[in-house]
Amino acid sequence: MAAGVLSSTGNGRARTWARIGIVVQFLALLRILAQYLWLEAHSAAAFTAASGHPWVVGALLTATLALATVLLYFGGRFRAAAAVAGLTVAVLLVYRFVVPGVASAAPVGPEAPRGAATADTTPASRSVALTFDDLPWADAEVPLDSVAERTRRMLAVLRAHGAPGVAFVIGRRVLADGDAGRRLDLLRAWRDAGVELGNHTWSHLSFQNTPLDRYEDDVLRGDAVPRLLMGEVGKTPHFFRPPFNQTGRTRVARDAFAAFLAERGYALAPFTVEDVDYAFDDLYRAAGGDTASQARIGRTYLAHFDTAMAFGERLSRETFGREIPQVLLLHADDLNALYLGRLLAHLEARGYRFVSLKTALADSAYATPDGYVGRYGISWLHRWRKGLGLPSRLREEPDPPAWVLQDYQALHRK
Ligand SMILES: [Zn+2]
């Protein structure tokens, strides 16, 4: 009531506005505090990421301006207090609508998990599409007889689990490394086990270091093998996966290449989870006949696989408020020939069923813009976060244990 009486004068109106401003600032600070506490309680990782975020600056700015408003108000300088309160509201609006990612620092959406956002949150139906890179075999020096035996082993596992997939062929490794006929037969075995053959270029070039026209030539040359083999069963190849998952060094190159692929009926195959299998595979093979150390590498690989899946699941929830169908990137290599059965059993234990890549990509999440341009072959979950203006989680991507990385680097320094 006092405000009504005082509002008859200009100073009284300013006083009323200053009071309203103080209440608004107080509520805004409470809201920021609540979001912080919510993050801390529900996702330690999201809380850590938010700590380095510009919204912390926004919170500190709001608190400072609120303090200034209160001091001015009690000093009787109502106009100045109201002005500072107005400024605070402007700052809050800028942080809410202009600074990207601030509004979405917390997991969003009605399906956002209420429990701790850990790997143990198992939705009713998880799905995953399997993809295999570097066909016919990632380890180029393995004799063909061994490759044939290991391929049979992997395909028996896929059949036993009813898992479809896409296998990405390096053309040169089929047609130019000798025994082309046998290599084509190996690929036919994949195809006949329900695995679609895709294009992984002719010579596994880095898009980062190759001019667009030369890179496109390599893709066209790489098209021959999958087109021949899929054509034998009345189909065409649909998917292209870029070596090293490099999608172009500039936005212009990336977009031009996307148009090139689309014109030729190809879709770029993204992935959401990879388990650094190539590093474990190198270590495993370098360990030779040392069964104790090979067993240790295998155990560590399985543990890291679970960690990588859990991270993909969490990132999916934090980005889309739900778990999207995952796309797993594996290599056709010695280690996976031995461990694929266990990987798939782990996936089933996590509640996954196996779907085709086409089915996975039909999910609306896969239409999210890819906001990433750069040399790293990062998961599409990171690229989409960038496209959506969400804070980066790249630095939280779990690495294998330090000894694995060290041994891997030592191996490649030789
Ligand atoms: Zn590759």
C-alpha cells in the first residue's frame, strides 16, 4: 500500500521499481543456485563442465549487481537502484537467450533422468548399430589364411547375436594387395552374413591433408568394390565413412563434400561411440605369445569398452534428454576377432538390441546439425552438441588407462 501512495511522486515510483528489482534479482540468484545444486546432485560431470562455463560469470555479475542495488536502495538512491536492477535483468536476458549453452547447461527434456546420471540407468529399450572399419582386415600384415579364420569367427558371433552391421571397405586393400579373388570372397562372406558393405575410400586418405578434388577421386575409386559386391545381390552401397572420421578442414570443404556424397547416393556414416580398439589391438599383437599380458590387455579393453558405452549413454541423455540409438565404431582386427562375442554380450547386458545403421539413423537425433569443423575424428555426439550450442564435453571423453596410451605411443615411436 505504501508503494501506491509513494508512486504519486517520481521518487516513489523509482523506489517501487527498486523494490521489484531487488525481488527479481533475489529470485534469479535462487534459480541459479538451485541449478548449480541440481547439477551437483545429478551429474558430477555436468557440474564440473558448468564450472568453467560463462554462466558462472553471469551468476557472479548478477550477485554483484544485486548487492549494488541493495546498497543504493538503503542509501536512499532509488533511481540509481532501479537502474542497476534494470541492468541486471538485461544481463540475465542476454545470458538466457544470447550466450549459447547457458540455458541448457543442465540436462533438458521431460525424459531427462531423475536418478544419478550414471551408467546404471538402463532405459527399457536401448539400441545400437554396429559398424566395422578397414575391411578386409585392419592389420594389413596378417596372412590371408588367418584373416579368413578370424573373419569366420567374427561373422559367427554376429549371426549368433542376430546383429546386422555395415563394414567399410578400403578399395586398395582388396584389389591392389594381391589375392584379390580371395579378398573379394572374404567380403562376400560379410555381405552374406547380413553385413552391408560401405565405402571407406580407395587408399584411406586423410581429408585434412588432401585437396577436395583428389579426395573425391579417392572416394569414387573406393566405390568400385562395394558396388560390385552389393550389386551381385541386387543392392547398392549406401554408406560412406571417412578415414580417421575427418569431415573436412573447412566448412566449405565439408559442405561441398556432403553434396558430392548425396549426388552419388551415399550417406556419411556417423558414429557415437568408439572404444579405441586400434590401440588395444596394436598392444595385443605386440604382446605376441605372452598370454598373461594379452589377458591383461583384453580385460582392460573390455573395461574400457563399458566406460566408453557409459559415456556415450550419458552424453546422449545430456544432449537429447534421452538415449538415442548408438552407432558403435569397431575395426575388423585381431583383437575384435577374439573379443567381439564378449563385447556383444556386454551390450546385451546393458539392455541393447542390435539394429541396422539405417534404422539407427532414422532417429531424429541424427538430423541434428554437425557444428564441428576440424581435424579430429570425434564422436557425433560432440559435433551435435556444438551444433546445438551446448557446452563441450570433449575433455571428459574417457581415455584408456595411462599405461595403454604410453605403450601404444612407445610402439609407434619405434
Ligand atoms: Zn579407417
